[in-house]
Amino acid sequence: MDKYSVKAQLEQKVNPHSARHTYCTQLVKSGVDPKTICLLSGHSSIDVVYRFYVNSSAEDKQKAVDGLQI
């Protein structure tokens, strides 16, 4: 992966862990259900997917609050 990181002129080196994390994060953002993400990523438990990928960022929380009809 180092070879391809250099070839793609990435600022950071890519390793298998960061590649899988990015892959799972993008699946979550695309609306893929956590069980499918678990199966596609090879995680042993759906709990891992929930703990590390299905979380709300500060931006997500602000959008939710801004969308309230008060």
C-alpha cells in the first residue's frame, strides 16, 4: 500500500487499517445498513461497526438541531 500511496501523491501513507476504516465510513455515509457493512468489512461483530463507524459528528448533530420544526 505504501507504493500506491506514493504513486497517488497522498500526504499520508495508507495502511490496511486506515483503508478499511475509510471504506466503512464511506459505506455508513452512503446509507448502507450496519449489518451489511459488518459482512463486507470482515468485522466479527456488528457492535464494532456501531462503536467505530455509526456515530454522529458535531456537524451531523448541528444539522439535526437546525432541522427541527420549533
